[in-house]
Amino acid sequence: MLDINEIMNILPHRYPFLLIDKIIEMEVGKSIVGIKNVSINEPFFPGHFPGHPVMPGVLIIEAMAQVACILAILSSDESVRSKVTYFAGIDNVRFRKPVVPGDQLRFEIVATGCKRGIWLFSAKAFVDGKLVTEADLKATFADKNS
């Protein structure tokens, strides 16, 4: 549905902090599914952890947030394209299984509401159909000069 070039036209993130590879499903205003292919070439693996590479949980959450931001941007009016999307909150985080090189993360994000300009999401990450991480996320838009 969206390849990496289309994602980069929506998000300001770039390597090494662009953490999603493609969007495979989306229902505007409701839900989105994104993919991250986890490679041993990721810049964090040499230090996390030497001899036992594990994707940092905070980066799994960041990748979830990037997918959620795409949903929020594409579900909002065109005026948000000139704004920056900020990660505004996180609740109920659970890490259930380590993510390692060779895994493919599938992020399933559901918009649960938008109140006073703050988007609310239920986010889950899966590897091979098994839940590895879940969280409730919040995002909002602000002027770039704020």
C-alpha cells in the first residue's frame, strides 16, 4: 500500500531512525498495519547486546508510534502536513518476547479516538503471529516553530 519512498514523503524520520519499511493495510481514521524487517545491520545491535542481539524495546515502541503517526496524518485534513507529529504519551506497555535479527515485526494499530487534537491508539506488535509488544499510544500535531 505504501512503500518506503511514500513513507518518507509523509514522515520526517530518516535512517537510522526511520523504523518502518512499508504499510500493507490501512482504513483511514480506523486502523493501519505496518512492517519492519529487523536486520543484523541495524545500528543498535553492536551495543545491544554484544553476542546476543536484541532490538531495544523503546525502538519497538518508536516504530509503533511511527506507524500510528502515518494513520493520524492520513486521517486528518491537509493542514497537518505542514506540522510535526509528536509522540504525546504511552500507557500499558508490555514486552512479551525479545525481537532479534531476522524477525519481521508486524504492527497493528487501531485508532481508539481523537480528543482535543490528541490521537489515541491501541498498538500491538507481532512476530510470526505471536504478540511481542503492546501499548496504548498518544500523538498530537504542533507547528514546527513551536
